Amino acid sequence: MAKMTLKDLSLEGKKVLMRVDFNVPMKEGEIGDDTRIKGALPSIQYILNHGGALILMSHMGRPKGTKEKELSLAPCATRLSQLLNRPVQMATDCIGSQVKEMVAHLQSGQVLLLENLRYHLAEEKPELDPTFAAKLAELGDCFINDAFGSAHRSHSSTALITKYFPDQAAMGFLLEKEIQALSTLTHPNRPFSAIIGGAKIKGKIGVLRKLIEVVDELYIGGGMAFTFLKAKGVEIGNSLCEDAQVALDILKIAPNKIHLPLDIVIAKEQEVKTVDLSKGIPPQWQGMDIGPKTVADWSQKLRNSATIFWNGPVGVFETPQFAEGTRAIADALANSSAKVIVGGGDTVAAVQQMGFGAKMDHLSTGGGASLEFIELGHLPGIDALTDIN
């Protein structure tokens, strides 16, 4: 069933309540990467240009119901104001009499950002207080969900809230764009390759099982590669490892499709070296990045792909000496003729920091959401929106 979009709504003179994903990385009070804020700009500008008064709501981090100052959305209001070149008002909460008063005085073309939704436990656990979603809904005449990064959550502001807008709950441009881009992976141009990295298999089991069925080649790097290597009987030293049986089960499905690292950059205290995995990783050493042999092999093979999906760095890229594998793979994809979709979170941050973002076909704003959409084909935050025939 098709869903209502932003362009289906009449916005003139309306109070428009929009869920965005401003859960941006912060460092010492400064925004580390504003990709998610920029991603919401097309919807924000459309609403303002069409006479709407805009109330934005988002979460930041995991404060678990406490008002942690370092998780305030105030820096996002400042950054959004700079990007829009107009004032953005900042509320001290997301519900309550003061917020209602600010909304009542909000005029067409003005923007108000509510404070962190997760300062209230009922955001993540609607069952604790079903009135929380109702109080948020009171602030708007219509509801827009443009927070793809949170669309896989059945939270008060993403799913429950829509019941208060039975014919006025629409997807924003970013959400629409994400769905269109990720939907191409269900019927991709082939050969179709996927690169899955990151630290853990847990949370990615479902998507790995789905991908192994649809991809032509699956490359596994990052911390999760060591669980697969362990399952194949390779010594992994002190490297990250989860349940090897899970990896073994996936390997059995289509072993010829799966590519694991050939060599690994390893570390022990201050020592760093590269080892060939035919010899395994020595005791006390920990795998930190894919090695040059792996980079060359994967880069060569990936050149044959028509479609590539990448989720998860292939090394500990936050540390410069272990970022080379991720940088090299990003470089290979940036210069590929394939359609390249990068699946959210740390991967997008790495690609942007390394200067390859503009060369990718799509940078998803949701890591977990992109994986869940690929696995299931739908998300709670999308399902809850108004159907159109």
C-alpha cells in the first residue's frame, strides 16, 4: 500500500509536527557530522515555503528518561539556524505548558525544535505512558515522519503518534528517498555485491541471511569477520568473537559467495603488524583492520559489480593507523561504475570524513533501519503512516 507523502498535504497556515533524526555524533559539545541535519533540509524548506509553522522533534543518544545536558538538542538548533539562515527556536522540553505556549505563538515560516524526546521514558516505551504520544500530537495539525534512522522503532513519536493523525500522517522527502534507494536492492542490477562490517554479528543475523540469498558476492570485514574466521577453524588470538555457530550456519548456506579477509592488521599493546590469515593470528594479538592483500583482492573483485551495498567499517577506522582498509574500500567504491548504497551510521561517517561521500549514489541516514528494511521490506514507522490508494 502506498503511503501519503509531504506533497499530499495542505500546509498553508498549519502547525506541522515533523519527526526528524538529529541524533548526530557529538564531541565536546560540538557536532561531529551534520549529515542527518542536512538530510532533513529539503522537507523543512518545502514546509516553510508552503506556509507551514514547523515543530521539529528528535531524540539524541540514550539518556533513558533523565535530562542529561550533554544530550541536549540545542547545538542542533544552532546548526539548523545556520543552514536555514533564519532563527530556530529551542524549547526546554518536548511537552508541557511552556512548549504549548511556544507552539501557540509560532507563525508561518517559523521553526521550533523540541528538546530531546528521550528525556521521557515513554518515548522508547509507550506502554509506560500512552498519553505522551497524545501530548506530542496536540502540538500539530498534521504529522510528517522524516526520521528514517528511527523508522524501525515502534516509539511514541514514530508509530503511536500517527493514530492521532488518521488522515494527516505523511512521509517526508528524506524518508521517501531512503525507501526508493533501498527498494532498488530487492531487484538490483547484477552482479550485486554487499560488504558487511562493524563489530558484531548480533543484530545483523537476519540481514546476513537475507543478503546471502540475494547477493552474488558477500564480503565480511570488521570485527564480525573474526567470528566467521573462528567458525572456519582459523586462530584469531584476542580478536572480537561471538557465537561461531551462527557464522557457521550462514557459511553453510552459500559458502562460495562469502569472502573473508586474507590478511589482517593486528596489534598487541603498542606493536602493530600485518599477518597472513593462512597462519592465523597469534595469541594475545587482536585484529584491527583488513590488510593490503585483502584490499587488493576485494577491490579487484568489486570492479565487476553493478550494484554494491556497504554497511559497517572493515576496521577500527576511528584510529588513523587502523583506518586504511576502510579508506581503501571507500576509494574503490567511489571510483566504481556500480550503483553504490552506503548503509548509515559509522560507515557514512567514515565515508564523509574521508571525502568520498559525494561520489556515492546514496548515503543512508539509518544504519539499523537500512538493514531492517532490507531484511523485512517494511518498518513500523512507515507502516503507521496514512495509506493512499
